[in-house]
Amino acid sequence: MRTIALQTLPCATGAAKRLAGRLELGCDEIALHRFPDGELRVTVAPAAETTILYAPLDQPNDKLIALLFAAEALRRGGARRLVLVAPYLCYMRQDAAFHPGEAISQRAMGTLLATLVDRIVTVDAHLHRTPNIRSVFPGIEAQNLSAMPAIADALGADGLDPATVVIGPDAESEPWVRDLAARLGLQHTVARKTRQGDRSVDIDFADPALLCGRPALMVDDIVSSGTTLMVAARALRAIGATAVDAVVTHALFPAALVAAFADAGIRSIRSTDSVPHPTNAITLDKTLAAALSSELGTTHSLETTR
């Protein structure tokens, strides 16, 4: 039996192969067959003692069933250790019951995944009031990596106007905005956001003079509806920003929204490859490989971990 191998859900073969290449591993694709009634048949490649499962968990419901079945087959096939690499981790938003009867999805998902795998590696998990991702997954190893080193490397290679101001959409974004700005040697600020609903927000800035006549780079962890980015871009343009660009870790929005972003004044939007998306411009294989080096018994820089 192989000592270590990587297998991927078919939705993310490109990113999985890049990671496998960096780790000097092969990459097998898990086969999925959908029956007429919607049920899935899952077929894995031969198990290794340690099997890395690559699965970005956007549009998660079918993928979670596929992971459940894949883990069963791999354990039965002899896998002693399963490592889930989920660059985007689903169902982390709901970490409390805000209304009677609501499920706490973060708790339920943490319990489920902890029964399937021995370790979870993710990137910029959407943790509001949960300070440590290990508390989400009882009894197993868990790491929440930062995408900011990879984003900084990509932006630095492209070259940025030194007058650029790095912008966070809300107070929650301040830690990673500060981190990215420091890596790029730029100033940063954070907007004040008041959410009226899923698709309605108000945005303003405490120091508009800082932004007038300068390029703005908006940074966010997750973009799904795109409302916050568009409102912020219009506010920045009204203040007098000379250009507005955006970079996000997880691009969950429909590709058709790119045109709407342009109409709102966003010159460009780039995302990491945490989920497959037309805006993917920043790869995470170096970040993930550093975290996974312990599985191979090799040493890489772990500066990308939080």
C-alpha cells in the first residue's frame, strides 16, 4: 500500500493537481455517478495509509455526501489517516442560534466532519465569534490558514501604485487587511458597514480624505451576493478614489456579477483558487503544501498558518 496519496473531488482537479505536484504526489480523481433519483455512487482510487482528500466545499450539500461515502470506502480500503483539505469550508457562518428553532450549522458540521477525518486544513474560514478553529472540530487536528501571504505575493509581483490604500469592508476584516497592507507596505483603513439584510448594506468611511485622489484595493474573505463590494466601490468613487480594485479569498458569487461589479466602478476583481471561479488569479498550493509538509515528513515554512 502507498504511504501517502491525494484524491480529489472532480470539481477541483486543476487546483488539486497543482497541490499534488508541489507535494510530489500523484492525484487521483474520485468518480461520482448520479442515479436518476439523485442518489450518488462514489468510487475512490486505492487507499494509501495517509490519504489527503481535496474538496472545496462551495455548493456543499452533494459534496458532503460524496465525502461521507469516500471516507467510508477509503477506511475500508485500509486508510489509517484521512486529511481533508477544504480550501473553502462550508456552514461556518451560523455559529449561534439567533432565533428560536434555528440550527447551529457550524456545530453540526464540525461534529460531522470530525467523525470522518483525522485532520482538516482550510483557508480563511468564516469564523465570526469562534476564536479558534480547533474548537469547531472536537477530537481532531484543524488548521485555519491565511490567504494573505499568497495574495501579497501575487499583488507584489504584479506591481501596485505605492499610493494605494488597502480597504476592509467592515470591522471584522481588520486583521487580514492590516496583515496584507503590512506585507505590501501600504496604508489601510476599514469601512463602517451597517447591514440592513442579506442584500442591503450601508457603507461609510471615517477618514474620506485618506482615500481622495488615491487608488483603493478592497479586500474581503467571502463574496457571495457582491452587495458589500458594489456599495463600497460606489462610496469610494464618490469620495474621489482614482481606481477601485478588489481581491477576495473565496469567490462564491455568480460569474455574471463581474459585469455588475464593473458597472459599480470596480476595475478588476481577483480571487484565490479556493473554489473554481472565472476570477481565479491567485493559487494557494504553496500555502497548503507548507501546512501539509508534516504529513510527508518534510519541512516547509509555516508562515502562512494562523
